[in-house]
Amino acid sequence: MKEPSVNVLGGALAPCSTDPVTGFFRNGCCDTGPMDRGIHTVCATMTAEFLALSKYLGNDLSTPRPEYGFVGLKPGDQWCLCAARFLQAHEEGAAPMVRLDATHQATLSIVPLDVLQQYALPEA
């Protein structure tokens, strides 16, 4: 059974993206559970800078991988990132903007709220 879907602000977790479909469970939300070892809980808007950093660090998110049903991401796409990778991007000065309403509260075990708030997109 998955954790209750609560965002980092304490409200209901909003969807992150259905085009492309994101999330560990591929349900459009940054939900998590025991099987999600990477804690894919940060709803982020991709930037060219972040995609280049992620590729450099060994996780190529921009190249399509049709065998996995993955279309490849481009700047502007929203995607559920691993919390630790987001923190690493922050430390490298390449963190993307995030949607706090769509970022799961489990993120807070890795990324402090004040760090997330530095990259918060305005509420829709």
C-alpha cells in the first residue's frame, strides 16, 4: 500500500504531468512507496541545464527510450525527479524549478523545505 499522497506544504498532492506521463507508478503524480528506492518525489520543470547535468551524471533523461515507453524529456516538461538528484543539482547550481503542490512530502526526508522554496514556481 502506498503512502498517503500529501505534498510538502501539507495539502493534497497535485498531479505533476500526464504528458509525458511521470511518476514512479506512471500515474502522473510524484507518489512514492517502498518499491521506489530512488524517491521520485520532486515535481520539476526540466531545463536544458538540468537535463545536461543529469546526462553527465549518468541519467540521460533527454534521449527517447521506446523500449521502456520513454519519450525523452525536453526543457519545459514536468517530471518527478529523485529527491537526492534534485539536491545534487541544487548543490551544483543547476536545480530546476519545482511545483511544491505536486512535490510529495517524502522529499522532505532528503531536501529541506527552504531549499525547495528557493525553486518554487508560482502556484497555478
